Amino acid sequence: MKRRRPFPYFLVVVSATLLSGCASARRPVAPIVPATDPSTGCVKPTQLVGLNKNQLEIASLNIGKFALGKIDYKSQPEVVEVMTKASGDLLVVDYLICVAKARRDIAPESPEQINHLRNLLVFIQGKPTAEQIADWQQKNPFPKTANPDRDSVQVMKDSPGGVQIGRDLNVNVNTERRMSSAAADVMINGLKRDPCTVTIGVLGTGGEPDRLANEILAIARRAGGEVRGVYHGIGFEGFTGVQIKHSIVNTPKALMSIIDAFEAAKIGYIVVPDGGQPAGSLYIYVGYQP
């Protein structure tokens, strides 16, 4: 009689364990990539608390009127409800303030206006009535900006370069455009805090645009990031004024600091989302004054 060989139970156990481990192993979760609004450069919160995407859109569309007290709270209770929900999420509050600054509902160079909007959003966390909100705004009026041409700020839509936002280039533009020390500090601090690739472009035919472009270039380089200057030369179809192009993919957070710097220097500009810009980059073109 032949003796049976012992069955390799050990191999079965090991194999089963390995298979079980493979079956239970989870696929790596893809990281959540923040969505950037190309028209404002503001990063939308990816995880909302007590608020859905449609409500966030309603809040962002109405944040300007809300800050200025131009909403009829009694006839628009849904706006009050959305704003109350939005005020409970700090990331949403920061996003809405960024939107209000980018759309020029509040002046980004005015800490008083920014704090006013933030305090208003803190106030409505207590779910006040429409009458209580109106009473708060009456007792705490919206601060007047120190900038005399605040009303010249405009938003231009459906332009060839996409949605543009900026200051009217024909209003309050210095005869000899100069970056003030305060404007330089704003730009340097912003680029140090949120480094990105910056290109300064100019036609390169001499004169005031070249001087301003080189001044901006020197300021940006003081931040220590990746900065370069480009002379485009004769034949390049340039633009008047200052044009700030930013990448749509991974829009640099430093965009707002660049805008704030030109505001501080009272130099006209427009901001254009550009799908051709490399991710995470800014391009500043300095043209002749209009």
C-alpha cells in the first residue's frame, strides 16, 4: 500500500491569506484638487459643511450686494438662509471675501471694508431675522473707500481674452507710472507667501513702459522666486496699459497680491484668465498708457 503524502495545508493558508489581503486592499484615493474660479482667481472650497454647490454659487453671486446692504431681506429670505449657512464655514467665508475683492465689491486695499464684511458674516452666524440684519447694517454702515475713483472699477465680459476684471485704464492713471514703496511691499510679500512663476513682458522700444517693466521685474525678483523679463520687439501686437494674465489651471494665489500692488500704486490694469498660460504662472505685460 502506498503512503499518501501529507497535503500542504500551510500553502493553502498562506495563499488564502495573501488573496484575502489583495482583495481587501483599497485603491489609493486620488487627492482632492481645489477648483479655482477662472473669473476671480479664488479657490473654491472642496468640502462644504451644511451647504451645497448651488447654494455656494448663490452666495458668491450675492456677496457684493450683501456687503453693501443692497438686498431686500424680507422679499429674498432664501438669500438670507444661504448666507447664514455660508457664514458657518470659515473656508467658505474666506472664499466669499476673495470673490468680493476680485469683483471689486469691496476694495482689496481697504482693511476696513474687508473687516466690515467679515464682521457681518460673523454676525449672521447667530441666525438673526431680516429686521436684525437691517438694523446691524444701519448701525454699522459700509466704510467708504479712501480711493476717490472707486466707482471707475468695472467688469468687462465676453471680451476676446475671456472674462476680464480690472480698473478703468482711463481714470486716475499716473502720468509717470511708478510702483510706490507700499506697492512694492505688497507684491514682494505676496510672492514670498505664495511663490509662482512670473514673467514681465514689454515691447522693448524704450520709454516709460520699459522703465516701469524693469521696475516691476526688480521688485518681483526681490521675492526670490522664478521671475524673468521678456522684450517682445517690433512686430509684437502689444496692448495699452498693464495686462495681468493668469493660468486657469492652478491659478496662483499671488494673483490677488499683484492686483493689490497695482491698486496701491494707482496704476490701471486688467486681469485676463489665459488658458495658454502654464499652470501656476502669471504674465504681466506693460504697454503704453492709453
